[in-house]
Amino acid sequence: MKLLRWSLPLAIFIVVAGFLYVGLFRDPHEVPSPLIGKPAPAFSLAELHHPDRTLATADMRGQVWLLNVWASWCVSCREEHPLLVALSKAGIVPIIGLDYKDKPEDGLAWLGGNGDPYTESVVDLDGRVGINWGVYGVPETFVIDKAGIIRYKQIGPLTGDALNRKILPLVRELQKS
């Protein structure tokens, strides 16, 4: 009876310790997304710069593109913004901005003061599109292929390392097919 009393808590402790140990070696920016390999959730949203026009996921069919979820109130977005501006200037891939839970006037002012790397930005005022895309928080960046399939998700700010080692090689590979 005493053996049973000790073995169950010990087994639970070993299992929990094993999960914690494995978690130490995982990148927190690489949370597996159930959307990887699946069609990008459809949206049709008002453009930030031209609210009378809309942009839809269907408009991007036939090209590889990035969706960058950002907001003027997002501190981490300031961290990745220079990388997005440089990527935009290089003209490698279209970048669509999803202005998440933000007032359009605040988003416009922020882009006006920090530079606008986006081919186009759309407004997700209530955050419903972000929820459909599985957004945990801003910033997040998705790579979408020519068929409209999500191929990669970066949680948190882009880094030079993530851009050069993962995103750009993937974009170039997808552009070839």
C-alpha cells in the first residue's frame, strides 16, 4: 500500500518534469497552427487608405504573399517595422497589412510617421478576421502560397534571422512553383 502511495505522485511528477524539460528547448514564436497547410480564411475588408474599396483574400490568388497583423498601439510592431519596410523596398513579395482592432485614423497616422511597407492595408476593426486566422496577438505574420494555402506563421515580431532563414527561403521556393 505504501508503494502505491508514493508511485502515483512520483509518476505524475516525472511526466510533468518531462513536459517542462521539452518545453525549455522550444521556440515560443513557433506555436503550431492548425491552419498551416489549409486554405487561408476568406475575408473582404475595407482598405485603410481607401475605405470605399475592399480587398479580399481572393484578390491575392495566383501570387505568394505575406499577411502581417499589426496595430498602432502594438509596441512589438515598432520592433519589426524596419524589417518590413526594408522587405517592401526589396520588392520580393507583396505584404498585406491587417490593421487589427485599431482605429483607422490611428493606423493611418502610425504608417504616416513610420513608413508604409504594405502593398495594401485592410481594417479589422472588431478583430473577427484575426480570430478566423488564429491570431494570438500582434504582430503575427503569415506566408500564403499561390493557391491561397497558409504555409507558415510567425508569432511575435519578425526578426532578421526568421526572415532570412525561414520566411524568404520559403517565399522563393513557393514563387518557383
